[in-house]
Amino acid sequence: MQNRQGDFIWYELMTTDADAAQAFYGGLIGWRFEQGPEPDTSYRIFSSPVSNVGGVLQLTREMTEGGAQPMWAGYIAVDDVDASAVAMQAAGATLYREPWDIPQVGRLAFLADPQGAKFYVMKPIPPADNPEAVSRSFAAMEPMQGHCAWNELAAANPASAKSFYGKQFGWLQEGDMDMGELGKYEFWRVGDERGHMLGALMPLMPGMPVSLWTFYFRVPDIDQALRYITENGGTPLQEPAEIPGGEFSLSAIDPQGAVLGLVGSRKGR
């Protein structure tokens, strides 16, 4: 079966130095990189041994002068890009780029939710030889090294964000974790019979200037990943923290300024 409305299907790094980003993430996560589907652009696709996971977009001077900054963005599947863009704007979202087509890839649009967190919506075109192809960029059903394991939104107004994404994509809250004075960490799942978890919603933490998505990619050794980040120009935002299930997660800033997340085990523990 194909992906459904509300599924995360792709991840994109927007960066000011694609060569440096490729070297950093290749060493950190082990991704392989290749030229994207449009040979006249600098877009690169990164993959695990299992499948493609996402892409790297080199920010141009025009983009940065217009306010674009290094960041990670998720692509969320929709049944109708144009109708979704209209509905989201009516609900308070900002449309940064009108819907457009990438031949043999799909139709997409770039938006920000009412609180400013940016994302894409996309109606992909499946390969002609595999019309029921499903994206595995987000490892929803089983852990996969190099794939996204968790999608986390930090929002200035979590209640408003929960309403927006719930109405647009059908996501449902399923449980939460009390963080004391910092508020609640609320878990999200898809709203259909599959029932798998997507990630979580949390309030903005002290020092976080804007609402944003953080995507946690799986690595085999979280402590080794932390050392790599520190030794290769990144800035850890936290030490590895234990999460339900016995694994550990951390967030950091890559050398060009994009916030990234990692999840993995601690060897020997």
C-alpha cells in the first residue's frame, strides 16, 4: 500500500555548504550521497543500505538574503497538495512556496504552521515499476539504522499546534510525559488503523527562539556519535538522555547551524 495522508515520507537538510554537510553527516550517520533527480541542480540524495532517506538542498545567496537559514524539514504526505495548501492557509499557516511539480517525483508545497515551524506537503509519484511503493525514510514499524526514528515538534503554543496538525493530518495524541515546570511531552500517533507512533509535541524550551521540528535519526552508538559531533565542528545541545525502551537520544547543532537529533544505544550498557 502507498503512504497515507499525514505520513512523514522524506527529510531535507537545507544548508549553506552542501559539501561540508555531506562530509559531516556521512561520517556521523553513514549515509551515502548521490546527485538528485534533476541534473541541473545541486540537490543531493542521501541513503542507507535499505533505501533513500532524504535530500540536501544547497541554499543560494538569494535564499539566505530572503531569510532562509540552515534547517531540517520534513515532508508530509497529502492526497491533494493544492487543496491542503489552501486549507492550511485558512487555518493560519504561511505558504512559502506555491505548489510545484518535480517530474517523476511528485507535487509539493512549502509552508510554516501558524507558529512558524516549517514543513513540506507532498503527493509523491510512485515508481512506474512499483506503484504501491512506500517511503521508508521514517522507520515507523521497526528500528532502522540511518532512518528517522522520531519526529518532534517544539511549539510556543502546544494546544494550538495539536489542533492544527490534528485537523490537517488526522494525528492523535496518545499519552504524555510530565516534564514538571517545562510542561508536558505529548505523544502523537497516526489516526488510522495502523496506529503507529509518529513522534511528540512539546513546549518551547528555555533558550529556543522559534517553533521548529527536530528529527531524530538512528545511530548504532550514541556516545560515539556525541564524540564525533564534538570533534567535527558540531555543538551538542545536551548529553545523551535515556528514553522509554532503554535507548538514548540527544540533540545538537551541525557545523552550518541546523538542529539535528539522534537516537541510539549505549554500547556495553
